[in-house]
Amino acid sequence: MKTLRTLVAFIKRDFLIEVSYRTSFLLQAFGIVFSVLIWYFVSRVVNAPPTTPGLEGVDYFAYVLLGLALLHYLSSALMSFGGKVRGEQMTGTLEAMLLTPTPIGTIVLGSSLWEFLLTSIKVIAYLVVGRLFFGVVIHLDSLLPALLIIALTVLAFSGIGILSAAFVLYLKRGDPITYLVASGSALVGGVFYPPEDMPRWLGGWSHLLPITYALRALRRALLRGSRFSELLPDIEVLVLFVAVLLPIGILAFRFAVRKARQEGSLVQY
């Protein structure tokens, strides 16, 4: 209960900060609509048939819509942890939080929890706009498997994001994780076009990225209504990513905190 109250306090703090900038909040909402419109008209130009390898039997607009939605989770995981650590460093509150009895894991999770909640709202908005205004068929009977896929995806991305935060905490600048993973995911992760339709020397790198398996499973669940047995191979790979990336990220962050404390650099930025 104490941990839950702490997490709620973090959410309340970040919510109050977010709503204090009403113009920014409204612009984000309009940005979702504009983004959907842009890719709708792009899809009319591309006009790739659903039989194109990697499109999972769906039209290109629906394919990109899910890619954009999940890309927000990737961005939140990569940016929020490191961004929050950087922000707490610059405002001088990081050391004060780390000196409290609150576990480091709770602090890291709580600092980014609001960002993930806001991202979930954005993802729902993408799907609602796509369904209501552009006729994208969403199979709600596959909602539970889709929620499982999203949860595993967020955990896998969070492992990378926490590792990125460890670099930010210790090095202050020069985080190499965010740029490489974000660029690689956008390029070969199946966000805007299927890696199966790319040269093998380039598309083959997609197998090293969790977003590839997450998008394939999510598209099959929500756009095709595939059964759980068809989604299981990709879900198993996502579980493996979580089992590897999340502990690595947490251990790296603990190591960075310990080194920064030893060197007295927690408050340096």
C-alpha cells in the first residue's frame, strides 16, 4: 500500500504539471488528428495491396496506424526515464528523492508512470479516430491478448529506457541508447513499412528489436482477430526480451546510482 500511495503521488504531481500547460495538451490532441490525416493520404498514394509481404493481410493505412500508436510507447520508454532523471538533476530534487527510504525501482517507475498513462490515452485516440473516421476495423474480441502484448512491449521498452537513464545519470550527456534504438526501430522495426519487403541485409536487423514482434502480434490481434495460438510465438519472444532487458536496465541504473554517490556527482548536470 505504501508503494501504491507513492506511485499515485508521482502520477498526481505529473498530472498537475501536465494540465498546467493547457495549450501544449490541446496541441498534442490536434497532433494525433493531423498525424492520422497525413498517413491516411499517404496510404492513398502508396496503395500497397494487403497481399504485400509483411502487411499481414491488412491495408497500408491500418498497418501504419498501429505502427504509429506503438511507436509512442517506444518513445515514452526511451525518453521518459532519461528525461525525468535529467529533469530531476537540473531541478536539484534527484538526490533528495534517492536519499529517502523509497526503493530506487519505485522512484524510477513513479517518475515515468504518468507518461505511460498519457501514452495509453494517445494510443486509444489513434484507434478511435481510425475506427470512427476512416473505417479501420478493430477486433475487440482480441482485446485481452492485445493488452498482454502491449504490457510485455512496455516492459521490454522500459528495460531499454532505464538503461538509457543509467547513461544519463552517470555520464550526464552522451546517451547512445536512445538514438540507436529509436532510429533502428523506425527504420527496420515495421512501423511504416514491412521489413520483409526490404533487402535481407537490412530487414534482417528487425529480428533484434522487440518492436518487430510487438507490432506483428498486435496487428494480427486487433486488425485480423487472430487466435491466441497464432500470437503465441511473438508473445514468447517478447517475454524473452523482457526477461533480458528489464534486469539489465535495473542493474545498470543501480550501478550508475552507486557510482554517482561514490563520486558525489548526483547533483551535477
